[in-house]
Amino acid sequence: MIYRELTEQEYRDAESRILYEDNHLLVVNKRVGEIVQADITEDETIPDLYKSYIAERDSKPGSVFIGIPHRLDRPVSGIVMLAKTSKALERLNAMFRDGNIHKFYWALVCKKPPQDAAELSCYLVRNERQNKSYVFRGDPAGRKDVKSARLRYRLTDTTDRYYLLEVELLTGRHHQIRCQLADMGCPIKGDLKYGAPRSNPDGGICLHSRRVTFVHPVKKVEMTLEAPVPESWKGLHVIDRLTDF
């Protein structure tokens, strides 16, 4: 199998964003604008990038296996978990399905939430044409396209313009955090699709997959991993106080 040859800068960059790796798992810090699964743009995916990286690093003559148990939207940054074996992929798929991987996000929102901490529960429906989700307020009975959605959030800090929420995702629906926070009156900074007043210079949104906690699917040890926030978040004093990036 022939993979794309990375430039030295691409190789070092890919290497620097590995948060954890062993024979079973690869966990990386996704940048805004990167994609996890292929789409109509035909942009390089994170799995394809790391297949090239591993093939070069390990001088691997055969094919490199990388499985995708979950995804992050293009404008979102942070933790992406990948499987390096089919066995690990099967187990990770089951763990995500059963809610055994606990995901925490940082969201910088434009308005103060009505409560400092709460659980949000609703139904969502996805509009495929618009690539957007909406809160469904009717009777969900018999509607296969309507999905229950739950998350918890807590306000962790504020500035004069923005509010930092830590969000624990309890279900994994399309654009769930973006839609539910916007419905609460708190659109995410930069998220024009869900009501933010202006875009971010990098085209992304201030939603970052910050932390995951899980039991390793093969080694059976509990793990917690964190991803540094993007460089574009620097200068926001609320972030500077809470992290060294």
C-alpha cells in the first residue's frame, strides 16, 4: 500500500498532536477545519493523515489500519479517538453506543446561561438538506427521525463578553451541543449556523472536545485524556487563566 509522503513539517505536526498511542488506540488533537470522515470536498481526513504518518514512522510496507468509532464536525476542535485494530474498533463502537466513553467539551458562548449548571433534555430532528438540527417540540411517537438528546453543562468562568461552559455530552446526536446551547439562548462563539452574531477568523467555532474518560478497551485500565485548546483561543483571558494550552 502506498501512502502520501508527508513533508517534514507535516510529519512533525502530526506527531505533536498525538495525545495517546499504543498498539490498539490512537488519540489525537483535531484542528479546526480538519475532517474525520470523507465528504464531498475530498479533503484529506485525519485517519488518512495518520495512516501516512504511521507508514512512514514505522517503515510499514503493508496497509495501515485505522478505524473510526466517532467523529467531530469540521469547525470543532479537540479529541478524536481512533482504533488501530479491528478488535479495538469493535469494542470502541460498543463503548460509544453504550455510553461508556465520557466526553467533556469546552464551549465559549455569547450569552450567560439562565442557570449556572443544568441538564438539558429535548428531542432533535436533523434537516439533511441544510445540514442542521432543530429542537423538535411535537409528539415524537412514531417519528424515527426524531432523537432524544441530553447533556449537562456548568458555567466555569466569564469575561466581559463570553461565558465558558463545560459540557458533558450524554447522547451523541448531530450538532447536539451547538443546537441545544443555541436553543437555550447561548449560541457558541463563531457558530453562524446556530445564531452567533459573527464568525471566527479561522472559520471554526469555539467548541472544543477537551477531555475523555474511559476504560481502555483491551488493557482494561481507566484513562483520562485532555486536549490543549486551539491557538486561536489564546488572548481570551478566561482561557488563559484556566489552562497552559
